[in-house]
Amino acid sequence: MQWYTKEISSLTGVSIKALYHYDKIGLLVPIRTSNGYRIYSEKDLIKLQNIIALKVFGFNLKQVKEILSNNLDISKSLNLQLKLLQKQQIHLQSMVEILEVAITKSKNEKFDFNEIFKLIKEHNMREIHQDDSIKEILDDLEIQQYEQLQKDLQSKKKISAKMFTVKWKNICDEISLNIKTDPSSDYGIKMGEKIHAAVYNLYGRKYARLKHAIWYKGFISAKENNPISKEVIAWIEQAMQAYFSNRCRKIFMNLGEKEDTLIAEQFGQLLDEMYGCEDDLKLRFFENLYKHSKVPEKTKRWVRKNYKTFI
């Protein structure tokens, strides 16, 4: 079968102007009749359908031409485009959430554009915090763990770095809006639990050392280019301390009345969630616990007596 320009336009939904442009740039060149009319063949129709599909995926006309001329690897190009669209998806979702916050705030009498601007600024900082900047702060062993984590995440269907990024962004945005709330309050402890759940779901026990390295080297100690503000970082650190302190307090509550095996089981679970199999990190935790003025002496004695059980 063959079609004139108007017919192929009606059939595919591509405008006549676009078809003329494709002809002009050599992307889709139909045959011409003696009187200058363009005639499109079945082969041209298939090519036009390919052009439409690639444009839907976000490729520009130059890229489409390269792909259809076999100058670009189609599989590699599609994978690169997928990654680009996934980044755009995260960006758009972030903008949706910031707009939702703005709409909620606009209904209140005390609407403050500074709060919305702060959310946008932090979002932009998170977007430029890429893998290379993370690797710059890690030692060789930590880089190996980081690369292995990325491979592990790619093989899992349940959790991904993208999912964590969305959760982390939501957490940071919520904290930004509640930054004046005491991180040691009930709200702070609940946020600490929420943060711990998200982080543990990503790193697990296996990458406990990497988790601590990225947090302390990339956020706590970093002087510039932090993806989130210093105020939010400090708030998160205090909320996490409040959350784990609260869990410890509950574990050792009524010490002497509980079975040692129950205390050991609960305390061991807490240590595993915090430090995985990293014994040096656990020992450092014990040393800090012994020095902490607010930890009861009977708790310190119990830990000194039983600490070898956990390493």
C-alpha cells in the first residue's frame, strides 16, 4: 500500500508540517511523483511508527535519526533513556509533593514562601549529590562495599535506591517543616524510628559500616555541598540518638526483674540493627555507654559483664 502525505498524517496522527520537517532533515524521506507529491510506502509507515515510539520515550530527532541509522546501539540507548526518565520521575514526584505542601500552607493565614523555597533548595541539593561525590569521601574498602550494595539493589525487586531516595526526601521535607520541634520529643522519637526503618531497609546488617561511613563522613563532617541543610542533619542525629536511647531504656527497664536471656535477646537485636557484624563499632558503642552520665550504673555493670556475648 501507499499513502499521500495527508493520508499518512490522518493514519498516524503526525502533522503534515512534521512530516515535511522529517523529509527536510532526512529522517523520513518518501518517494516523489513526477509532479512533486510525496508517496509513503509500507516501509515508510513502519519507520514513522518507530519515530513516534522513540519520540514518546523522550529521544530528540537527532537521536532518533542516529538510532534508526544504526549508528547508536538501540539497547544501550533505551537503557540510558530509561535512567533519564526515572530521574525525571523522581524530580516530578518531588515537585508534586512540594506543591502539595504549598497548597496546604496557602490555606493557612501564616503562609511563608521562605519555607517552600527551603524545600526547593534542599531538593535541588539532593539532585546534585551523585555517586561520584559519595565515593570521594569513602576509603577503598567502603567504596567496594558501596559498589557491591548497588549491585545487590539492582538484583532486588522489593527495595531500590530510587525508592529510598523518595522516602529520604519525604523525611527530610517533613523535618524541614517541623525543625523547631524538639528532636527528643515523642515526635522526634517517632521520626527517629521512621528514619531507622528506611535506612535499615536499604543497608541491612551487611552494610552497617558503609551506612555509618556515609552518614558521618558525608553528612555530619562534610563542610560543603551537603544535600540537606545543617539544621536538618543535626535534628536527624539528635532524633536518632533519642530513638535508640529510648529503646535501650525500655530494654533495661526493671533490670533485675527480667530474665537475662530476654534482655540479651532484645539488646542483641538492637546492636545488630545498629552495627551489624562490625565488632569495632559495637565496642565503641560500649565505651560511649560506660562514659554516659545518664546511663544507670546497674545497666553499665550488666553490659560490662555480658558484652562478649554480642561480639
